[in-house]
Amino acid sequence: MSAHSFPVRLSELDSNGRLQPYHIISYFQDAASIDLQKLQMSGFELAKKDLGWVINAMTVVFEGEMPEWNEQVSVSTWALNRTGVRLFRDFTAESKTMSAKGTSSWVIIDEKSRRPVGLDLFGDRELILCEPALPGVKPGHFSPLSPGTEFETFSYTWNPRTSEQDLNAHINNINYLIACFESIPQEFRANKNLARVDIFFKAEIYAKQPIEIKTELTETEAFHRLVRTSDQTEVCVAKTQWRNR
């Protein structure tokens, strides 16, 4: 397990002066990359071999109020398990007002074939394995809204930009979540705090490929389906849960 500290920047705040919650996930991914760099397995090292890390699924639970400008967020992260082509990694994040816990699933892909490769690339560089942050939670395993639940429906078209691309030349995973938030009316989000997010990435998205986000929204949660409009491929599903401020 390793610990890292990140200051909240002005550009990361929402209109209420609080850190936007998806930045917590960015901090986690930075911390994970620092860990992997020590093993010469970060995205930069893999890119030299035409390989890259891709997130498969993630669950994050939030408590409290997001931090304000210049507060420090302490992030701890560790490898939970390695199985098949997947690496499971957990994390915690803490500030004076907020705590978060998360679990995630990752694979290494061949940049040319875009297919997963085995984790034997680690060789004898062993990861330190610790206890789960969210016992019993498996990233990517979650359900749509319960049958019979009353909800409103919204449709939002997301047009990914080249500025949203990452090292792998596809759209960075954080932007999927940002787009899900945008599919929910602002008047709803203005009075809510994010309590939990579950997200399962099913396909890569590239810049200038329009994505329709179909959202079902209740008073406390939303289920999002991201569909590529050119071929109607479902590229991602997510569920967000909200609580009153």
C-alpha cells in the first residue's frame, strides 16, 4: 500500500466551490500510476512496448462533503488481486470533510490488436496485496433500476473531443463519467451529492464519435446507457446514486 497527497485546484471546483467528485478518481489513477512506475509498469513504460492499461470497471462510494480549494486529499492505493488478464486495484481517499472508497478492474491491451494480454508481464515484480476497500463488491457487477420503479427519462448527445483522449489515443475513462453527469438535469445535481458510482466500460470510444446517453432517473439514483450512434453499440453502462445536501 502507498499513500499520496493531492491539493484541490481551482480548476477542479464546481459552482459551489467544492471539488467535483470525478477528480477523486483522477487522483486515484495518478496514485496507481506512481505505484506502477516503481515496477516499470506504468502507462508510459507500457507505451514503449505498444501496450497500455485500460480500465474495465469501477465502483466508488463517497461520504461527506467534497473538499474545497487548496485542501489536501490523501489517497492510498493497493493491488487487491491478479487473475487471468485482470488486475484488481482498490483505494481510499480522505480529506477534512470527505472520505471515499473504491475498487476497480484493469487489463493491459496490445495497442495494435486492441486485445488484452496476460499479466505475466509483471514477471517477478510482485505487487503488494492488501484487504479490499469494499468487501463483497465486485466492480462491474450491478443492476439497472428495479422493475416497477418510477423514473424520468433523458437523452443527451455527447460529442467526444480530441482533448479528451488519453495515452492510448481513446477517450479517457473519466470523461465517460462526466458525460453521465451531464445527462442529468442541472437542477437535480445542484441539490445532491454523489453517494456512489458503478461503471462498466464495454468498448473504447474515440474522438468525434457521437454517443447518445440514455438515462433513467429517480429521486435518488440514475441508470445510464452510453450508445455509439453510428452503429448502436452499447459502449458503457453506469449507475449513479445521490443524496440530498
